[in-house]
Amino acid sequence: MKLLVIVPINNTSVNEEILKSVKEVAAPDVEIDIANITEGSPFIQSRYDLANNAPHVIKLAQKAEKDGYDGVFVTDMDMCGVEASREVINIPIIGGFRANAYTAMMLSQKFSIITILDSVKDLQLDHIRDFGIVDNFASIRVINIPVGELTDKSQAITRVYEESLKCIEEDGANAIILGCTGFVDIAKPVQELLKNDGKPAPVLDPNQLAISYLDLLVRNKLIQSRLTYVYQDIKVK
């Protein structure tokens, strides 16, 4: 199996650690490559960034199919360019949000989202409403750390842990998803801290969960429904 991870930002700073992270959970027969767009915004922290970067993601997804990849993971919780790409390629393509949200729903009654900034909070609330999972949603809380500063792992782990504890104790969450794929190597330490506090809630790693879900789709020979996403034979320019 050959999978491509698309980093939907004009910035290679996160490529190496994301690739390392997804390879940790990949099966031995899976080859994973990573590529990022070379135009658009350097980070996705708003609806504008999503719209600005999406066309470049679509072109890269089309190229991935042409180059023989079996599936594509766009490493973005807000699924930059994913919905449109599903109409123009015949291999599965996913973002991070649904794979993580639906896994949290399999493991718990209610989940919360820990995300980066207020600028994406309402955007991610839109996903909860759009996918009809309001009844399974406990809360969303922000750590007020932009994507570019998530490299300070100690600070990020502390802030995610603090907000996760509030989600469990105050909001009724039974599981936690991380609302940014820039949260690399954060989930497991936070889960351990919660467990030590007597709050054994699963904390999902956004990239590892999504690549595992993409693997499932490819192995089961499943792609996006052509009744939902009507195929358009648009060639890569």
C-alpha cells in the first residue's frame, strides 16, 4: 500500500515530525510519503486560510492519484480541500476531523475538542453541526497557542492537559480529540497525565488516527460515495 500525506500549508516545518508520527502506526506493508503545497498560507488558522489553500491541495491530490498512490490523508482537522478533491479523484481522501470524532464516539458517550485558538473554535463547531453529532459533543476549549508555537512540547502538553481536565470535570467529556494536526506527540503524554489523575479518558492523536483510518478504507477497497460526491473527470493542469 502506498499512501500520501498532504500538508496543506506553504511551510515544510512540520513535515518531518508528522511523517515520523504516522509511520509509527503504519503496517509493515505500507509506504508513506509526505508533500506540502508551495502556495497559499503558511498555517491554517481561519476560514480564509482554508479557502486560500484548498485549490493547491486539490491539485496535489490529483497528482497523487496520477502518481499511483492508493489513498491520501490531508493532515488538517478542518479538511482543507478534501470535500472538493473527493469529486475529482478515485482513491480515498480524508482529513482529520471525522476519523477522530467518529473514533471518539466509538469509545465514549461524549467527547470534547481541545484546539489552538479562538479563530478556529467556531469553524470546528460547524463540523459538529454539519455531521449531525451534537448529542455526542461535550465542549470545545482552546489553549491559546498558535500552530507555529506547538513545537514547545512541554508548554503544549501542559495546556492541553489543563483544558482536558476541565472538559472531563466540568463539561462531561469521556474522550478528548485534538483539534489541530500540529499536536504531534501530545496525545499520549496527556492521556497518561489524565490516567494518573484518576480520569482514564482516551486522548486521540489526530495524525495517527487518520492514517490508520485511511489504511482501513484502502484495505476494504472503499472510496467516497459517487452518490454523494459525483465524479468529475477534471485533468491535472
